Amino acid sequence: MAMLDFCPNDDELATLALASPFAFGIYQKQPSQIGAFLGRFGFDKSLDRAVFDGLIREFVVMCAGMSGVGYDDAKQDDKKRDTAQITDDIQDVDRSYYGADESAVMQAMRELRTMLMVKWIWQDALGVISLEHLTTELSSFADACVCFAKNYAWHETTKRYGIPMTSGVYLTQTDTNSKNTKNTKNIKTMPDEFAVIAMGKLGAKELNLSSDIDLIFVHMGAGDTDVSEQGKKSVENQKFMTTLGRMIIRLLNDHSEHGFVFRVDMRLRPWGDGSPLIMSLSALQKYFNQHGRTWERFAWLKARVVNTVSTPFANELLAVINNFVYRYYIDYTAFLALREMKTLIMAQQAQRQDADNVKLGVGGIRDIEFIAQAFLLIYGGHHVALGKLSSCLDVLSMLGELNYLDDDECTKLMDAYRFLRRLEHAIQARHDEQTQRLPMGDELVAIAQVLGFDGVSEFLTVLDSHRQHVSTPFDRMVTDRQRPTQSLGEMAQMACTLQQLLSADSLALLDEFWRSKLVGGLKPDAKARLDEAYPILIHALCHHAKSDGAERADDAVPRLITLLESICRRSIYLVMMAENPNATMGLIPMLSASPWIAREIALHPMLLDDFLQQRYLHLPDKMELTDILRQQLLRVLPFDDEQYLSAIRTFKKSQVLAVATADILGLRHIMKVSDSLTFIAEVVLSSALSRAYDELVAKYGHPLRANGMITDEMACGFAVIGYGKLGGIEMSYASDLDVVFLHDISEAADTVGKNVRPISGMKFASRLVQKVITYLTTQTRDGRAYELDMRLRPSGNAGVMVVSVQGFDGYQRDKAWAWEHQALVRARGIAGDKTVLDAFDHTRHQILTTNRDAKQIRQNVISMRQKMKEHLGSKSNQANKHGVVQPFHIKQDFGGLIDIEFLAQFMVLTHAHAHPNLAIWSDNVRIFEEVAKAGLWSDDWCDRLTQAYLALRKTTHELALSEKQAVVDDDSWQQIRAFVCGVWGEVIGE
């Protein structure tokens, strides 16, 4: 046995201790086990997929205590039995390892991973393994783990549900001996298949020491499981595959006392987080055809199916991916998107000033990968050999052969890549952390020594040299600029045109700006960028003055100057303008149309990027918004409230700006605009509730539900109910959030958890609500996210901040005022625990469908309407004796929005007991649709009220963007007001 054990000398031990306190600590705790393992698989042996498959099975047998070849047995007489023979022996063991306990499987893969990590870190530190061999072995081990986890999960899931079946269509040839050969379709039922697609570094077989593995799950198609044994429950394939996928993730990703195998990241799947965990092949193809974006083509360049699937399924899957990623011709359409991606990378680098990040900093690994993948995306479909590659080094080598890169540049990029990746490994090896940031002090000294340098200074000199070799070709990538649709002409000619179009005041402002100390004091680079962007802006002013009038252009000038003053010293934004002249042309009309947009962009120039990228052309739905915010929050640490507040405010501002731009340009109907504004608020509220719950749980433990069950992040026991415009899906730019917080926890029971300070459920609930309020309403330099109004909670300002679902139900039945039932019409569950939301929906439906006295409802509605008019309406809303129209408050005056809303609420409260569908919806438009369907009003009435309501709402949006009060004096509203008042008189009677 001693002959087989690895016995390191003092220098080798010192090297490991220097390179990785993590690995050295493991060795010190398990010297005999590590020594025995390395005795079998020493530094001079290359490990391949077959070896890893055998090792996983061996460790499962050992950890599960099964009969067969064990760890000690496999070590016997290594001189007689080499690695291949050991693997063959393991494969002969009874296949009962797929029936092992899940905890044993998890332990086995984690213990094996720990031993392999020591081996790889030691090899890398000693310099006895090349970068390519190391990343290949890491990737092969990941492949083996993924496949074993998939097979184990498949075995367990089929035991529970049976075999999933689906229908497949195959083309077969008939009349093969005839000149008229035909293809016919054969449809047959077959077992469904599950493909694990590796993305990113695993997809390219470039995994590093502490990489995540990016995975996507795809199955063949819809169907149900075939139940051949009594007791099994047949389920749809989607549920089967989702259960299977979750088990795979759990086996690999979950932390235990034995550590983890790989962190699993599923965010690259279509629609990202919040979307189904797995999708069918046809759904994937539909997504690519309808929604796939260039950055996703970029990501799918490295896609690779890890596990074995049937040839027909593999061929179909490969065809779908390749058709999405590549174009047969040279893909010039990708240049703009790649240029935008490059600009974004540069902007992020400029904002972070992150020189210590060897991946994301200037001249880092990401820049090299961008160069390789940009060429691959543009030319990969044209050059078949190039399109078959995915690893960065292979692509760079082929680009050199195809003369897209000269030999010297290609060599320097490949050398830089190897150096930076070895440096990345050295950083990550120290503490088994996923980081690419250079450490400080003694940690940096140790890394320099491990990489073979005498000191930090020498190391940094070489690092800077490699980065320079990367940044030069990166800066040159996709530099062909977008050509403006409108010819710029000569600057002198445009200046002459402006003299004729703009007012003297506007011309004086432009001249004053150009001669200002700010412009005169700019650094040469910034001044050059201003010189490049300024003609585009002047041309846009000329064009706007000609097409929309000099007065509108005059409105834009001071706002443009304010914007330029805010970005001149952050000249990356001037580069964005110059790189996107057509989008910049649209900036001037926006500044002219909305002082609100102008102010927001000037105060927060990062929003300019969203505008110039023309993100307003696609307004994300709620699922997409959720994923966007989730990605922006990845860098926010737990308990770092300052970063979190900044992140949600930035998210809200950028998304609302896109909506406002689409609104002004007339690209979206008013209802779609309100939908988007409401979705943004819902996503922010949901995020705030989730974060508040997680942070309080970390401090105090989990509260108990009213039924005694422990809450968790999926069923937290809390929910947010939206009222008013939020509840009615009718948010505007200036809307507050009217909310009520409900819970279903035991208020008296203490929270539970390890190493926490228990508190009562009531205290937990109060602190959670207060934290959510703080997140949303705290004034920061970026302003408030939202204003919250909680006066609609039970007992109003005198009531508690959060109430139980039972308390809410009892209050609505026994104590609520009539106006509170009116408000309930426009209430809707927004975020939180589904059980709590369902309880609210039940209460709401029960209350709204109660049979009430119509006369009493009329009196209540009239009384409330009169009070609102007296307190909030304008002083007069009738024409005077001279025929001059007095101010009309669009919302509060008679014939305005409130009257229409009250009419909808009156109809629900009066008739929902007989027509329950009236109580389904919280928005007025669909309530009027139900009123028409029920035959309570004529279709003409309902349609005219709906159109009046939408017209009034659209005007409130326009006034908000113009920073004006919701008061008009245009007599064109008199016809609408007269109609609304007429309906009010006939229905309510006063």
C-alpha cells in the first residue's frame, strides 16, 4: 500500500501551501486519503471522461456502503491494474449505484470533487499541466457529473412517474427505385428525451477551477408518462422533466457538509429566471424565430449537448441551434449589435475603473473572448471549419490561419489568454472562490511567486504588457460606424441654417455653451469626442426645427445644453452619440416633447445608453422585467441596502424612460403603456418583499404559518395587495402605490432557525413591512423609487401596518365602510405568497358579490363623490356668462376620471351578486366590457365610456411628461364631460 501512496517532498508541499490555503488545508486534514488518491492518479497521468465516469460510480458505491468494488479495493496493486482496467472493473459492478440513496450520491460526487481539486491545483501550481489539459480535464469531469446526475435523476423520476412518451414525426422515402422518389411523414409514439446543453466555458470545454456551469434543459415534446406499474401516477412530460431537472441541479449545486460539485446557473435559458426550467424543442425553435436576440446568438456559440441522446433528436437540436446562431453569408447585420456590446463593455469598464479584474477589466479575458466570438458570429456560417469551433484558443488559431488576424497579433492574443487564464486559476485556487479580482498585499505576493515571478513589480509589468496586447485589437474591433440616415452636410452650412430657424435666445445659449469654461477645460480626448458628436446634434436640431417647428426646437435647446454639460466630462456618452447617429437624431424631439425626460437623462446620464440603444422599441413584459432586475441585483450583497436602493431606482428609471419614449413616439397604446408602468412597479415590489424576507430570516429565523408550518422563500406567508391605479393596472408616471400588506403567519409564535435571535411573528411582520417601505420610499441621490400610500389598510392610519388574512376578511365583512368596498373593486394581488394571495382573492370575491341595497349604494357613492370634488376638484368647472371655459381638473372634476371610475364601482357593488363576472376584474375597461356582456348597459354606452376614460388617461400621461398639472381649459372636453355626466345622472341619479 505504501508504494501506491503519493509522498510529496518539502518543496512540493511548500508550493501547495503557497498556492492554495484551501487545498493545503484539505491535504493536512486527509493526508492518507489524498496521498492514496494521488498515488493512483498522479501528476503525470491524464484523466479522461471514462476515468471520471468510473470514479463517480466507485465513490457512490463506497459512500452508499454497497457491495462490489470499493475505494480500498480499487487501490490494490496499482502496478498490475492500470487506470483503464480499474475503470472496466468499476463498470462491471452491479448497476445498483443508480438506486443509491440521494445523500450518498451527493456525498460521493462532492468528495471526489474535493480530491480532484487538490490534484488540479497542485499540478497547476507546479506547472506540470498545460492550461488546455487542465481545462479539458475540468470540463470532462463536469460532463461526467452532469451525465451521472441526469441518469440517476432519470432513474428516480421514472420510478415515481413512469416513462415519458411523446409523438415524433419522421420523414421516410418511398419508391426508392423510381425517379419520382417522395418523402412521406410517419408519426409514431416514442420515449421522450432530455438533453442537457452546456453553455459558456463548459460548452467550449474551457472550464476553470471555480467556474459555474451554465446549463439549459430541452426535451423532445409534449406528452404524458406511460404508467406500466400499479401505484404510479401519470403526469405530463413537462412536470416529469421539471422534476428531473430540479433533481439534477440539486445533486450538483446544493451545499452540504461535503461542499458542492458545481454551481449551476440556468439564467441563459430563454426568458431567464422565472421561466419554465425546461422547454420542448419546438418551443425553443419558436423562441429563436420570434424573440432571439443577437446577444443570445453570442451565448449560443458555445452550446454543446453533454449527455447522449438519439441521433434524430441530436440532429434536430443541432440544426435548430445552428440556424439561429449562424448565417451562411458574412453576417453584416451583427456588426451593429456587436458594436453596441463593445460600447457597453467599454462603458462598464469606464464606470467601474476595475483595473484589478483580470476578466472584466480593460485588456482582460472578456475582451479576448469578445474578439474571438465576434469573428465567429460574423464569419462562422461562411467558414464551416470556423463554425465548428467554440474554444477561444481554437478560434484564435483558426482566425490566424484565415488571415483575419496577422500572425503576431494572433500569437500575442493566445499568449495573453493563457497567461490571464493561469492567473485566474491562481486567484481562484487560493480559497476556492469564484473571483477574477487581483488580491492585495501578501495574497498578491503569493500569486506572483506561484506564477514564477521574483516579485510583484515584475509580475505587474508582464500583466500590463499582455493587457496592452489585448486592448489594441479590441479597440479596433467592429469600428465601422452606423451611417446616419440624414446627410450631415457641412458644419458651416448647418450653422447658417440654424441662424434662420432658431430664436436669438437659443442661438445665444448654444454660443455661450461652446465658449464656456467647461468646454474650454475639457481634456483632449473628451474635446475630440464632443467635436465628433456635436455636428450630429446640430443636424438633429435643424431637422427638428424644419419638421416640427422652430418653437419646438427652441424648447429643446436649453435642455440639450443641460444634458451636454452633465456628460462632457463623462465622454463615453458622447461616443455613444457619435456611434449611433440615427438614434441621436431622435434625442432632440424627445428633449423638446418632455422636460421630464430631459431632466431624467441629464440627472442620470446612464439612461442615455438605454435611449440610444433604442430599447423603447421593445417594452419587456413582466417576466422579462423580473429577469432584468434579477441580473442587475447579482452584484448586490446581502444587507448592503445602499447598493440595493441604487439598483432598484436605476432599474425603475431606465424602464420608465423606455415606456415614456414609446408613449411620446406613439409606439404603444395607452393601455399597453399603463401595463408596462404597472409591471415595473410590481417587479420592484416583489423584489423588495423577497429581499426583506430573506434578510430578516437571516437575522431572526423563519416565522411559522398560522397552521404551524415553517415558511420559506417560495411560501413566505406575506403578500402585497395593490389598490387604485396599481390594482387597476392603470399606472401613470406620477402614480403613488396604494398598497395593503397581508400575512398568514402565527403572530404569537417565535421564529425558528439556527444561530438566530428569535422574535415573535408579529414583530417579524412589522419589521418586514417597515423594511419594504424603507426600500421604496427612502430619499437617495437617485430620488425615491415610489411613494407608498397605506391608508386603505383596515382602519386606515389607525390600523396596524400588516394584517392577517383572517383579520382582513373579518374587517371587510363586519367593519369596513362603504367607500372601502368601493376601493376593493380596484384591488388586486401584486406579489408574495400564493396562499395569501388566493385568500385575498376569495375575500374580495365574497365581499363584492354580496347582495346590497342599490339605494344605499347610490347614497354612499354620491356622498363620497361630493366630498372628493369639494376637497380635490377645481373651484369652478362650468363656462362663465361670457362663454370663457374655466379650468377642468381631468381627474377630480365632474365628468372626469373619478366619475367614470365611480360608475364602474357602482355597477360592481350593485350587480355583481347577480353577475359574478363583474367582480373578476380590477380595471375599469374590462369591467365595462362585462357590464355590456351582462346587458346592464348598451354596448354604445360602455364603448363611449371606455374611449372617454382612455382619452382622459392619455392626457394625464402627456401632462405628467410635460410636468404640468392635470388641469386643462380646452373646451373640446365639454362633449365628453357632458356624456359622462349624462350617464351619471341616469345611472346614479344626481
